[in-house]
Amino acid sequence: MRIRPCRVLAALAAGILSACTAGAGSRLPSERVGPMLFKAEQLLDQGETCSGLLILVEVRETADEPADRAQAATRLLEANQGDDTLPLLAACAVRSRVLAMMDTARSGVSDVVTLRVRSTVGWGCPCPPFVFAASGDTAIFEEEMLYPVFTDPADYDRVWEDRGIYRLTGRMNSMPLDFYNWSKLTGKPQEFGGGDGEEYRLKRHPVFEVESWCFRPDPGVAEGAAEGGSSLDASHRCPQD
């Protein structure tokens, strides 16, 4: 699927990738392509992945010359390890939305929002319990994973066990935390342990203060639940849409 470039990253954060269209008459002449590709490479080298990616998308979709479009397309494939632009654009959209929510929280406004996330059970790393559903089974940026803060301590054990979509309703905290500082908020503070996986525990991820939540299992998990395979009872299941 071809992704048309958005003029602002806010459009990505709003989740309307498929609605983004290049404006009529916005073709890029060849003399502008070189500086844009150079700028994109600078941004990618500096870790400004989303900004660099969007420049490459714009060149690929709007450059006058086929050779320029092909050059941008090749670089996009390299940036995405052969998967075209969709995975990385989705990651940028999640990151943009989370950073915006954290900025809002820092301003003193605490909006109640509902997030769709998945458990990271089975990832094989000491990662945060949740990854945004839009990110799939990978996370490129720290902002794609989050630490929850529950009012019921028992919820910390429940959410580590099942495969499916969780809907968390609550408020985004203004500051990201690493595993050790998050553990203090759970009532079970952990000491620095070192060893395998320590680099994951020291990464700072967003913190979400959960007011209510529900769970919808994947189809295979739902079948297992009928045989007692799920730890979540009916009171935690999301209502059908």
C-alpha cells in the first residue's frame, strides 16, 4: 500500500495515514530533491527518524523525476529493513501522539483518554507490560511501550498473562520512568539488579495512570478461555462493539 505524505506529523498522530494526500500541483523539481535527501539523511543520522522519514516519503511521492522517486524509495526500504514505509510511519504516529499527551500533562491539563494496547508477554525481555496495539509485535521507540499504574495491586499480576487487546482508560503521566522508578509506584520497589536485560530496565517509558480497563482476547485465546485457559474473568472482558 502506498502512503501519501502528510504535511504535518499531527496528521499521523490523529491516525489518518490513509487519508493523507499530496496537494494538487505539489510536484518537486529535481533541483530541490538533492537538498531534501541530504536533509533527510542528516535527520536520520541524528536520530530524528520520523522527521527524516517524512521527507523521504514526500520525495518518493511528489518528485518530478522517476530516478529521484526511485532513490527515495530505496532509502525508505533501507530505513525500514525492507518493509516499505508503513511500520515506521505507524511507530512515528504512536510516538507523536504519546509525546503530545505528555506535553499536555506537563502543562497542568490532565485529559482522560482510552488507549488500545497489547501485553508484551512472550517477548523474551524485561520490557514494560504494554505496547501500543498500533505498533504490532515490535517497538522502535521507547514511547511505543508504557508502564501502567493501577489502583488495584492485583491488576499488576493480571495484565502479564493474556494475549489480546487491552483498553486502558486514564491519564498520561508527564514524565517517563525506568523500571526501577516505576516499581516504586506499584508498591513493590525493586533494587538495581544488573545482569541480563538491565539495558531494558534502565530505559525510560511513558507512565499511564489507569482508572479503568478491560480486555478482549485474540480469537485463539478466547477459545482457550472457554476451557479455563484465561486468567481474566468475565468482569474484565470488554463489551462487544
